Amino acid sequence: MSDPQRFAVFGHPIAHSLSPLLHALFAKQRGIALQYVAIDAPPERFIEIARTFFDEGGCGANVTLPDKQLAFELADAHTRAAQRAGVANVLTRQAGGSIEAHNTDGAGLIRDLRERHGVDLRNRRVLLLGAGGAAQAVAFALLDENVRELIVANRTSERARKLADALNVSQRVCISEWNSLGRCGAFDLILNATSVGVLGASMPLSRSLVSENTIAYDLAYGKAAQPFLEWARSAGAARTLDGLGMLIETAADSFEHWHGVRPETEGTLRQLQT
């Protein structure tokens, strides 16, 4: 019997990651033997660590903060989803030994919002907080869903402007200075794609961004999502959602990308919530 295929998740820090558990549950569900581990990969060592993993027989890896840009740069080939986002959260070793980059962030978010939470994004006014790796993938996915207006805000306006330029649809996308958000009015959907909650920092935002119909969604999950979601609840948001469902959907997408079969995700979500 051959050894199980080896997979991993790279990030820094990474001990908190649910990815090993998720892929173990998916593998059991589909009767697939695999090994999946979390590997700490500080940015300054990511290329070395990732190359060693694949050189030693690793088949695929998920990539999280802060290594998604580096994962994109490491790859020899890029799927359309990775090319559009400019970052990668999935790496796959190809038959000849080359590395392919893929991105599942945007698709995972949309599936969670639309299919699990019943959110229709058409003609909605959306605020995207952050312009980093996950935000880039999410922004393209939101435009694909025909949102009416997408405003991107980042503490560094230059990065937000770079993302808006990449989206290349100026009639539906604009940027806002962080300190000017209070003049933007209320939004149908506010997405937090910053790392503020992950870092344990606060996020001062104007309550005027929220109306009684606003949905607030943090791409992080668990404790990291609470500062933003607590602010949204205190401001009167209609619904507040964390990114656990998105995480599960992005993991399922990568599992399908590697193994050719898609796992069932609703039961997995219930297992993690109990």
C-alpha cells in the first residue's frame, strides 16, 4: 500500500488553523487517505519552506495570512481565479513537478453568502474594508454578482487605489479614505477583510455606515471576528456573520481541486459549531 498523499496549510501564525481538521473530516467523508498538517511559514522563509515541502513529495497546500502574495509569486502557473486576484490561497504540485497557484476566496465567500445565508448581492451597495490578499479575490467575486456599487477602504489609500485600478470598472468601484467613511452613508453589506481582529486591535468606524437593513460580514471567524461584529451589532446592523462558512467553502473548493470530488459542507459546519 502506498503512503497517503501529503497536504498542508502555510501561514504565520498557524497553530489556530482549522484546515487540518476540515480536511480530515472531508477525507473521512469521501473515503480518501491523506496526511494534512499545519506548517508555520514566516514571510521571510515562506519560499524556502514551501519549496522544501513540495520537493519532499507534498501534493498541495492551502495558504493563509500573510503568505498569499508570496504563494502567487512562487507558482509556475496560475489559474484564472489566481490571476484575477493576484494572490493565491491554494498551491498544487503538477505532474511534471511545477507548482500551480489557485484562489478560492471569492467563490467561497459568495457561496456562503448566497447559498447558506440567502443574500442576494444584485444591485447592492457594498463596503469592503481592506485591500489585501483576500480582499482582492473577494472584490472580483462581488462584481461578478452585479453589486451596484463597491467602495474599497484601506488604511493605506494607495493600496486601495491599486485594487480599484485592477478591477477596471470605475463606474461601479471607488475608494474612500478611512477617515472619510462617515460621509459615505449606509451600506447594504459591509465586509471586513482587514487583519485588525486577528491582531487583536480595535477598528473605529462610524455608526452612520449601518442601517436597519445592513448585513455585516467578517472574513475572519471566531474570536478574531468579534471586534467588528460587536461594532456592527452596536450600530444596529440587521445581521452579523463571521467567516466560518466561507472558510469551509474555500476548503471544500481546494479539496475538490485536489481530489476531483466535492465534500458536503453543511454537516461539517454543524460539527464545528457544536
